[in-house]
Amino acid sequence: MSEQSVVLRRQGLGSVFQALVPYIVAVIASFAAAGIVLAVMGFNVPRAYATILFTSFRTPNGIIQTLIKFVPLVLQALAFTIPLAAGKFNIGGEGQLIAGAIGATTVGIMLAGWPAPLLLPLVLLGGIVMGALWILLPAWLLYRFSINEILTTVLMNFVAFELIDYVATNIWPDPVAGHPTTIPIGAGGFLPRLIQQPPLHAGLLIAIFIAILVYFYTDHTSAGYELVATGANARASRVYGINVRNIFFLSLLLGGAIAGLSGAIEVAGVHHRLIAGIQSNFLLLGLIIGLIAKGNHLAVPFVAFFIAVLEVGASAMQRTLMIPGEMVFIVEAFILLFVLLSDVVRRR
């Protein structure tokens, strides 16, 4: 190996390490700050953090639960970061997930007798289409009247909350369920399992594929370059011939479609029916992941996995140590805060 190649490799490793330093410092500082809160509350801090960080890796079930949690988190994060790359904010991933779940459930129930090779792709496609349709109105209002997308995407979330309750209680209700729930979709619409026990569905492969696809689209294609350029400076992009209004519209549609896919995977892979509350807290965590990753699509899957580990650990901590699960939100908020502060320190 030549001396020049050795120097280049060292420079590459140095730049990677330099990029990781803010994240490492942020994680350490956030755990230290949250540890003070836990200590003041009278909890065993070392045991609490051991539970949070290592529950996902102690048993096969912990690993599987982490991977299942990872799937909607990474897709919700991408639904936020794609418009973010264009300088727009999709805060409606929650509603788009619900819409995607409704679309997938509608197809899965109405075509329940169809064979899996036909029904499963249609179930997933139903989720994608419904997610895109759910954000179509905010995207059009932004395109046509320049109405702020933050307001309109948030408002669509509240419409989705009412719609899922109506579908689950009035259209296809499960009469034996004690919660707003539909009857199951057809068995042909179930995602195949990669592992039988504990069960792990193939949505994991879909999520990883989408993450790779988004990374190459935004970082290695001319269309992705226009998207990023628009987000960096919309006025300059317009001067150089980029139709920024179309970019804004397209970025929101892509975000909505991916969020809808996350809802379809929750139906086809996890619940096999529509359940009120299916969105959980995926929107909030997706926003946190996207902001911690600073919109870097290569970093999003790794941050999403780390947050999934924290979420699984939080559930175990709440069960075994009686520590409120909201403590993990405090840790995640501290991580985001310290990552953002690292940018301020670097600039100064």
C-alpha cells in the first residue's frame, strides 16, 4: 500500500471519528444529566441504565422486539427527513401512518380471499397510496397558496384520529374486542416471517431497503441533488432553473408515502388488523431521530436502532424497577439538545 493511500485512509477515518464525536459526547452528557434526575428521585441509576441499554441484547425476544420497533421508527424518520432535505417539515407522519393502516386494512378485508402473491403487494400498496393521498391536501395548499405545511400536516393528524375510530367501530368492528378494533385482514395479506419464534416479520427487510433507496436517491442522483439544493437555498435553486415548488410538492408526497407504508407494515406484519392507537408514539420518535441525525439519511437507520434499544429498555425498566418510562424521553431530549448544542459550539 502506497504512502499516499495510507494518508487518505487515515484522513477518512479521522473525518468519520470527528463526525461521531458530537454524538458520543451528547449520549454521555444526556445519560449523566438524566442520571442526576434519577438519583434525586431515589432510583438505582446504574441498574436503571443497565436495564435501558442491555435489555435488547440479553434474550432473543429482546432482539426481536427491538427490530420490530425499529421498522416504524426508521420509516417515520425518513418520512420527516425527505421533506426536511427540501427545507419543508412533515409533522403529519402520525396521520399518514394511520391513513396507510386504514388503506392496508381496507384492501386486506375487502380482498380477503385473494392469494398471498396478489393480496400482500396490494395491502402494502394500499398503505403507500393512502399515505400519499393523506398528505396531498397539505402539499397542494403549499404548492398553490404557499400555506405553511407544518400547520396543515398537524391538522390532518386530528382528522386521522377520528377516521380510525370510525372505521374500527362502525365499518368493520370486531364485536369481541374491548377496544376499537377491526376484524382481521385476509391471511394472504400477512407479511411472511423471517423468524418463527419469537416472530419477526419481513417488514424489517422492506424498511432497510427503503432506507438504502432513500440514501442513494438523495445523495447519489440528480433528482436528489435538486432536492438537497432546494433545501439549502431555495432562491438560488430557482435562479439556476430548479422548479422549487415541484420539489416541495414531491418531497411531501414521498414523505407521506413512506409514512403510509409504515402503517401498512404495522397492519400486515404486527397486528393483522386495524387498531385505534396503532400510531403509538412513532411520530415523536421519528422527529427526534431525524433531528438527531441532522437529516443525514445514512445516519438515520443507526439512530433509529439506538432509539429502538432505548424504547425496549424503557419498557423493561418500567416493569422491573417501577421507573416511569417517560425517563427515556428525557434521555432522548437531552441527546437531541446536546447534539444541537454541539453545532453551536463548533460554529463559535
